[in-house]
Amino acid sequence: MEKPQLSPQPTTYRFSFGPWNISEGADPFGPNVRDVFAHGRKFGLYRSLGFEGVQLHDDDAVPDIDSFTAPQVAAKAKELGQVLRDEGLQPEFVAPRLWFPDATIDGAFTSNSDGDRQYAWDRTQRAVDVARAMGCKTIGFWFAREGTYVREAKSAKLAYERLLAAINRTLAYDPEIQVWIEPKPNEPMDMAYVPTAGHAIALAYASESPSRVKVIIESAHALLANLDPSDEMAFCLAHDKLGSIHLNDQNGLKYDQDKNFGSVNLRGAFNQVIVLEEGGYGRRGEFVGLDVKTMRTQRGVPVTEHLASSRRIFLDLVDKARSLDRVRVAEYRGKRDYEGLELYTLEHLLGRK
């Protein structure tokens, strides 16, 4: 009979989110529905909500980053780093925003334009400078426009070679920096490169410093690839490549919804928590990141209920995972009684077992 998987010591989880998760409610089909809450004031909300990690784009740290010289960027980032420390916060990663500027319309590192690719590298250097100035050791790469609307528009082989070169160049620029890749199969591009954890981990192993390249798994991104988020997380854990997670939920194969964690598929959320618990995630200080949008119908300024709710559901599911009878699960597995295992799982989630 398979031995039960038991955690030797329960993990005390730390949580993070990005300031964009407190928004005014605009979407591609409509304008803001709430008054603006000043960007700089958002950092004062984190600790009261139970969060201590801050996910950042480079221009979250230094607004209008392209308008400043490298020394100015570093100075402004250093100032924000002190603000975060004063609030008891830690920057989790800095991600170059390589999907807004005109130079990234056709991709950044995979653009067919030499000038656009140079812009992508220049912007990435500044992002590393921002991270270094803030005392952050991680660069996040969401390859948002690294893909095509028309497959014949680019050489896919060359595109992957260019992405690997960008990763290696970033690793060489700062010998202490880690690179975390966040895969997504589509949106804003019709078909994206690096759509899954497997693609990201392959790039990690092909890089010049595999131990410094990891993956961020976002629940909704995995679902958009028609994959199970818990399996994507488990695959990364098996290779010691799970740098972070972005928990949320998704109602089918449509646009990226970033719904509250567990709000669509509670059992799927439970399985993500089980994988993290049994895989030892968080024991080295890794953050449980959230990437959730509140509903446009929600009123008030600022709106933060979606963040508090998602964190609460995660912790409730941690309690469910830790109270699961592992011996009983192992017995069901040993007998291949998966009907019994499924019923036990559902009744456990319903509070009956």
C-alpha cells in the first residue's frame, strides 16, 4: 500500500499581490467604474489585509520609467524600496512591462525588428536595475506578446532561440538574479510562445544557469491551456522549479478572468492546495501570490474584498488539506477504490468527513 504523504512541519504561508489588483474596474468593453485610488497609497493596505509580498512591474516601481536615465531609475527604485521596508513589505519580483510600449506591438524579444528587440533588452536591463536597487533578487518574465496572430509571421524556432538568449543575457547581467517565467497560452496574442510549464522548464534547463530559472504558475493560465493547475504546479515542484504561484480561477476557455480563488471550481482549488502542501511549497519563504480582479459591479474606494476573500479561501482549504485522513486516502489508493476516494474527498470538502 502506498505510504501516506505527510508534511513533517506545517508551512506558515506568506501572501503577495500586485498593486494592479486594486483597480478602477475598466475592461476592454467599458471605462472605469470606481474613483482612482492613488498608486502610492496601495502599499499601506497590504499588511492590514494579511499580505507582506509585493509583485511589481518595472513601471509600478518607477512610473514613466522610459523617461528617466539609468541612474535616475535606480534612485527612484531605491526610494520605493525604503517605502516598502517601512511598511514591513518585501518586493517579490520585478517584471519588465514588455507589452504596453509601441516597440512591443509585434513582440519584444521575438520581434522581427532589430530596434524593437534592442528596446526589449534595454527595458529588461532597467528592470534588473530596479530589482537590484530595491533588494529584490527576481525578474519575472510574462512573455505577453511573444507569439503571433498569424503563424507565418515569425520563425518559431528563431523565436525560441531569441527567448533563450534573452534569459541568458539577463542571467549574465546580474549574477545573483533569478528569472521566473510565467507561461500563458494566449491573450493578448492569439497564439503565444511558452504556453505551459513544460515549455518554461525546458528553457530553464537549456539556460546557462538552470538553477536560477524557475516558473510562476497562474491558475487561470493553466486552465486557458486546458490543463489542470495542480498538475502544472506539481510538475514544477518535481523539478524544484516552482518560484511562485498566482492563484485565481477561471470560468471556461475564454478570456483571462482572474476570478477569486476557488470561486468556480472549489475542488480544483483544493487539489492545488494539496499539491502545494505535500510538495513543501512555502517552506523556503516562497509567497502564495494572488492575481484576482474584483467584479465591475463592486463599489467603493479602494475595493479589496476580493483579495481578502481569496486569501481566506486558500487558508480554509489548507485546513481541509491538513485534516484529510491520509491513511484512509492511501487505503483507497491501494484498493483502487477511486469511487470511494472521490466520495470521501467530496464529503470532506462538504464538512461531513
